[in-house]
Amino acid sequence: MSGEAGEGENQEDLAAAWGAALDQEQGGKGAEGEAPTSGEATRVLNQAEIDSLLGFDAGPSRESAMSGIERIISSGLVAYERLPMLEIVFDRLVRLMTTTLRNFTSDNVEISIDVMASQRFGDYLNSIPLPAMLAVFRAEQWDNYGLIVVDSALIYSVVDVLLGGRRGTAAMRIEGRPYTTIERTLVERLIGVVLGDLKAAFEPLCEVDFRFDRLEVNPRFAAISRLSNAAVVSRMRIEMEDRGGRLEVLLPYATLEPVRELLLQQFMGERFGRDSIWETHLAEELRQTDVALDVVLDQQVMPLSQVLGLRVGDRILLSTPPGAPVSLRCGDVALFEAELGRRESRLAVRIDKVRPVPPTPTEDAA
């Protein structure tokens, strides 16, 4: 028993020495900057790290940006339907603004759309780079609001151009102060030009008037929709030689709801389930079609046996007196009332009255 106890002590001593050597080797590799070993890869997370991963760190020192699973859930925007006609409207807006801003600034202006996407309204407000000016406008016919955001670079560029700044020099920027009355007034004039072009861009689709409501510098005061509601954002880049900036137009889906069916069209003037060209062609061909009209002189009811007994040479006496009105029919539909007469050696009718065409069953259901 004593021999076995000695062997056990020797094995424990060897295991302890082997573990100490491994610890020294791992420590040396960590100091030399080599890759971590398998012992470090299996490290267990503590409670603070787990709370941070799950987004449960709700203490007063928590950052405004969410993390972990909470961030994944909140950023999962629903895939809203695309509005093909809205893309055409914004392309038309870019062409119109290129001309009007050239006249407005008396400078060479180039405008391009960077991106057009769907985004939650709350996420968009949090992503606005400050300082900026937020113009709230109202769509009169749609009874709702939209938003135009002008960044600081474009603000100072427009102010510099309108006040006679030299070409080829970058606009002066003075950060850390509120915008002056002159700057706000000039930006309001720019917003008025953009709203006029936006109205003209929508004219081929529908008639809508955009009215400037107010100008804000704090995104919290420009809340025109619920933070969780979706909106369409079009980001445009405006270049004036060496100056320029970004202008963004935001339209909530609630604002576009009255014209949603029009914006779902694939091209301008599309009719759902109908083809106007084919309808016109069909109508023209129908007008050239020969139609047989039957003159009904009299109607009589007789038993089937009498009808079957009719032979060649039998006579049927008509009870319609001379000069009585007769009916002109196309199939089973009575179209006209006419007077029977004679022209040379042939019977003829003169139309005196047009009968109203009875509605079809589909029209009754409608």
C-alpha cells in the first residue's frame, strides 16, 4: 500500500509540473502576440457581457444605441412594396430642379439621386447629421405632411452663392452657432423652389399642392409621423462647382396612401386590367361592322301544333294597321321605333324614335 501511495504522489507531482509548464507556455505566447490557445477560446461569458449581448443593460449609463438581439429586432424593417411610379416622379424632380436651381442661383448646378429607400421615421430622425434645417410641408389634397432636410454644407453653399460669393472657392462654415435670420430666409426660398418642382413632378400623375409649413433645426420638433411608421426617403446630391451638399425628401407612406394605386403603376397612364389602345382599336372596328336590323311588323302567339301544321301557301294575317309604329331590333334588343311605308316598289321604314338600351346584368350589379 505504501508503494502505491508513493506512485500516486509521484503522478500528482508530475501532473502539477506539467500544468505549470503549460501555463508558462501559454503566458509566453500571449506576451509574444501569437494566437490564443483552446483554453482561452472556451472562456465563459460573465453576467455583464450576457446582459450587453441580449440588450438588457437598461441602467442610467446605457448608450442610446442599442446592441445585441434588441438591435437586430428593431432594425428589421418590413419589406414594404416598391412604388415604381414614385421613382419616375423623383427622376422628373431631379430634371426640373436642375433647371430651376440654375436660374435660382445663376450658377452651374448638377443634381443626382444617391439612394431612394424605405426607412422607419424614427430611425431616419436619429440618422440626420446635425446641424441641419428641416422644412415641414403639407400636401393639401392628401391632408398630410412631408419633410425636406437640408444639410449644413448645402445651407452655407446656397447662402454663399446667393450673397455673391466668388466661384471656385469653398463656402465658409461657422459651426457651433444657430442659423441667422438671413440664412433661414434664403433656405426658405430654396425650399419654395423645391416644393414648386415637386408639385410639377407629380402633375402628370395627380394634382397636389405642397405648402411650406415651418422650418425647424431640431429633429424632435419635426415629428410629422409616428416613429415606427415607414417612410420613403430620397437622398439627392446638389453640386455647384466646388460647393454643394445634400438635400433629402421624406414622404411617409401614410401621406402617399391616397395615391397608392397610381404609384403602383409600372408606367405613366397605366390602367389596371385594361388596355386603352386595344379598346380604341376595338371600338373603331366595331363601328365598321355590318349589323342586321329586323323590322317587327307584328307578334302573334299560337300553339305549337298550329305552327307545325303550317304549309306552303298558308297566310298569316297581321293585326298591325297601316301607319302604326313598328319596332326595329338587333337580335333581341329593340333599338328604334319607325313608321312603315313604301319607296318605289319596296317596303321602307322611317325612324321616328330611339329606344333606350336596357342595361346589361353586369352594369346592374355595378
